[in-house]
Amino acid sequence: MRERTLSNGLRVLLQPQAHLRSCYFGVWVASGSVFETNDNNGVSHFLEHIVFKGSETRSALDIAQQTDRLGAAVNAYTSKEYTHFYTRALGEHITQAAEILLDMLLHPRLDPNDIETERGVILEEISMCEDDPGDLCYELSESSLFSGSPYAFEILGSKESVKAMQPSQFRAQLDRCYTAKRFVIGVSGAFDETEILSLLERTVGLLPPGNAPDYPALACKQGIYLKKARFEQTHLMLTFPGIPIEHPDLYTLQVVLFLLGTGASSRLNQRIREQLGLVYQIDAWAGRYLSGGYLAVSLSLGGANQKQALTETCRILRELPQSITEDELLIAKEKLLSGLVMSREQPHNAMVSCGQQLLLKGHILSDEALLQGIRSVTLPQAKGAAMRYLDLEKASLTAVGQTKSEAFYKAILLGETTV
């Protein structure tokens, strides 16, 4: 993989792979909810939708027909820290597919009628998330943990902010965020490098340099956050202050979380789901952002099972630092290593990771460094990380569905109740 920088500061990753016949062309833009305010929350995601409604020279139908004629797929998603647009096509068509995608991004027509149409689509998307207890629990947890920070803003925005969104706010977001130093472009697979670079020079190469993104600081607040709702299932998220995307404990925590609750043989899965049958799903995972994050254990279960499931989960967490075994450590490391290798063997997966890293961190960690980081985790490191980070005295809890009282959850977290 090679990195090029255009004259305006825009960074480009090139990964020719002669054995492939297809190509992935991705664009990462530092435009996400962390760059928004109460007044324009949701504008990054709304703008992601609007660019598909047409450019100054292509209608939405033109875009659909032209990409279909090339056999190409075009899509996008928005996160808190960036928006990612991408297209995949056969190598002989990737330059044309990329030109269509860049035309959409650089010259969106922002037609008021299109905005009104898409406003309704996004309001339906928000309603759909509100009807999903898992999504609702996740959003409530992050908005509460990050309260007071731009990281608390929901990616979709609120219904109120989306209803009030004006065309001028899209133009302001484009002017602020769609500039060269906030872009990364990655191309991986079968492509003509001369053609691609020529396309980039005459399109994104003409963008004003702008300023590099200034990501806000992030810290977690502790608390218990509840939302009663008429769902058949209740969702719980037990969270702990975590680490940013670059941290010395990154690999150790990946291993600890895997053996705790990611793999099928993990402690939480085996005890809470397989032996006791208390949950539909239980997972341990990390939410990581550029300047901070959290560790989480999430449970999907019937409301009547909350006390036993949460009490047993807390018991496992308390015992974990002293009881991790060499065998568990080996299993976790091997699963993580094989998953990473198999993921990287898909060219678009490797490029997605590299593009995100370059945008957020300014550099790319090699696959070998990632593999070595996992291999090097020792048993004392795993036990130490479990003790430092999975401390129930620092835990927060979010519950959505058939919730109990705050005192109920506090008593379980403090170990003041038994099953």
C-alpha cells in the first residue's frame, strides 16, 4: 500500500492487486455528528442521503442507471467521526464509477424538493431505531455517557433537528467539512493508476485545502440511565471507562473482552446463555473513538430475568482478574488472529481499515504490527487489564424496556443482592 498526497493536501492510498478483477474506491470525509451542534445535529447523515439525490449534471435516476450500467455498487454510511462513501466495480469500470461518486460529493444539487423527500425518509429511519430496543439502549447509553460532549449527539439527529434542517445548513457543512485536508481516498484492487490519479487531480485535487479536523476531547460520565418502553425484550448495557483508538492496552483489552464475552466459548456466553438460558444474546465489546471510549457488556433478555442475569454477570466480572487461564488466553488470541487475517484477505476490508486509520490517526499500523500486538499479550497483562478496566465501582448501566428502579440496579452492581 502506497500513500500519495495531492498538491492541496488530500491524502490518497493506492493498493494495486493484479490478481483481482474488481476494485474498491472509498472516500472518507471528516464530517460526522461530533462536528455538529444542537441546531444542526444530523446534518452529516442528512447530507450523506442528499448527495444520492443528484448532482448539478446528473439526476438521481441518472446516477442509478449509470452505476447499474457499469455493474457498480455505490453506498455510504455516517459515523460520529466521519462519513464514508464507496463504490465497487470491475477494474475496467472503476474510473467511471469513481467519477460518478465524486460528482455526487463535490457537486450535489441540494434541490429543496429532494430535501423534503429525504427528510421524510430520515424521520422514518429515526422511528425505526426508536422501535428497536437494542438501538435505543445503545443511543441512550452513549448520549448519557458522553453528556456535555459533541460525542453525545446522535448520528441521525433528533426528529426536531431533522424537521428544522434548512438547505443553507447543508451548504455550510459542505464548505466546512468537504475540504482537502478532511478527505482520505483509498483505491484497492484492479485499477489503472494513471487514470485514477488523473481523475483525482481534476476533481478532488481542485478542492480548497481547508483545515485539518479538530476532534473534541472525550470522557465518560458515570450513572444509571433508564428508559421504560413496551418491548417484549429488555436490553441492558453495562459500561466502563475505556481507551482511545491508540493506547498501549489496546491488544490486551481485545483479548480480555473476547474471552469474557465475544467468542462462543467465552465465560459470559457459556454461563449466562448456554448453562442458565437467561439471555437471547450477551456480548462484551469496546466502543473506541479517537480520544476515548468505553468497554461494554450488553444483554438482551426477558424482563423477569434481569436480576439473575445481571447478578451472575457481575459475579463473573469480579472473579475474572484472578481466574483468567492460559488456555482461555490462547483461545482468545488465536480467534482474534485468525479473524484479523481472514478479514484482511478481503481487499475492501483492508482498505476500509487503512482509510479510517489515516483519517483519524494520520498514519496506518501495519498488519504485522497488529498481529504481533495480539501475540504478545501475556497472562499477567490480561489479569491486570481486567482488574483496572472492568471495575464495577466505575461501572455505568443503561436499561431499556421493562426497567426496574435505579436502586435495584445499584444494589446488584454493588453486590448487595443475591439471586
